[in-house]
Amino acid sequence: MAESPIEEESVRTQYELPALSPEAAEILLAGPFGTELHNLVVHHATFLVFGTKGPDGSPENLHNATCFFVQTPTKLFAVTARHVIDGYRQAREERSDTICQIGSQLRFDPIDRMIGAGTKADIATFDITPAELERIGKRPITLWPPEPPDVDDKPVLFAGFPAAAIRRDNRWTLGFGTYSASSMAQRVTDWQLSCTVEWDNIMCAPGFKDLPSRQYDIGGMSGGPMLSIRERGGLMTCPLAGVISEGRRESDTIIAERADFIRPDGTIRV
């Protein structure tokens, strides 16, 4: 019997690994496996952009962020940071002609699609259909429930679409460069995960020729996914860990809200 797309994607988020020394792990991550691992998180995310049309139809007052997609056992939905939706709401109140778009072509109003928004957690969720997800060429995270690291200094993957890497194409057909990285969640609390770039240990991600500059402007990554890298008995999995909420440029730090605040129906519990 053919596997469903959801079952097939679940298999792709698990890897059989032998026991590796740190040196062997570094070699592994620098090769095709590392490329696949970094691409894994990018496959679930795209950019969210809102603004108005100028006189010639080109974008004006442009703001961008990141969103990603989750399929729980009962619900398909999109996820971003709550402050992103708050920003869109304010922009729409100031200019009723404000347009919101996901990816390079899918326009819709996330407020009309809202499922849940945290009162304390900087997380928001909204409805998206399988047809819309197919249209933008993205796949949902299907490992459920979320599993943030349970202690400090555990590895994570994350990705987003910083405004510094924007590519302006024709009118509203926009593209954004991707920032994808693996790091250590150096500080894990009952609220957030914190990752700081360790420049003494950094290496170029597979598929890239150059490292980003220190204090790189990561504005626009809010709402991006952070995945745990978990290894149990030789099986590695990458469940959802957090939702990026803040980037501190001066310290090269990424802050994420814990994703276990998200319920299976997409509502937020705090």
C-alpha cells in the first residue's frame, strides 16, 4: 500500500546513525548529510510579507517575517510570531489597502484565518489548506508533539528569511534569501530557548561559500521554526522545539518561544 504524504514526510525526519566521535560528526555535517539536515528545516518554512502597492503596482511599506507549517494528528495550520500578526493588524488599521502574502504568490489575510494567539507566548497560528500548502511548495512538520530540549547545551536547527537577504523581483513576486543554521540551545527555560553564535566553533553551512558576517541583521526571521536534534539509541529525530521570536544582532543571539505551548488544534495554552 502506498504511504500517504504525511507518513512519508515523517520517515524523512528520522535518521539511523552509528555512534560518532565529535570529529566524525563534524565531517558528517560538512557533507551531503549536513546539507540534507539544513534543508530539512527550510522545507517547512517560507516568508510572510505585508505592505501596500505603489502607483506602479510595486511593493511599498514592506515588512517581512517567517512562518512555517505543522500537521498534528488532528489539524493542519501555519505558525508565526504573535508580534508579526500584531504588526500586520496595525498596518492594516493605518492603511486599509495593506496586502499580506505568504511565499511568492499566496495572498490572504492571517487575521481572518486566526486559530490562536498567545497572551504571554509570542506565538500565533492560522488556518491553511493542503491545496495552498502545495501551491507554495512547502511541507508541514509532522512529528508531534513538540520536544524542546530538556536541558541546556543541546543541538538545534533553525531557519528564517532575514530582510537583509531580500531579492526584489517583478512587483509582488518576491524572494528572500534563507538563513539556516545548526547551533546549541545554550539556555533553556520553561519559557524560551536561547542560541548564540559561537564564532570559535562555527563552520560554513553545506551549500554556502561564505559565513554570514558577525552581527548579521537577522530581522525578518521572527516566526521561523527551531527543531531539536535528538538521538536515542542510534535513531536521530528532529521534532519541533521553538518559534523564533527575537534576534539580538549585537550579540548574535536567536531567541525562540517553546513550541510545546502549541496545542494539537493550533490554540496556544499561555
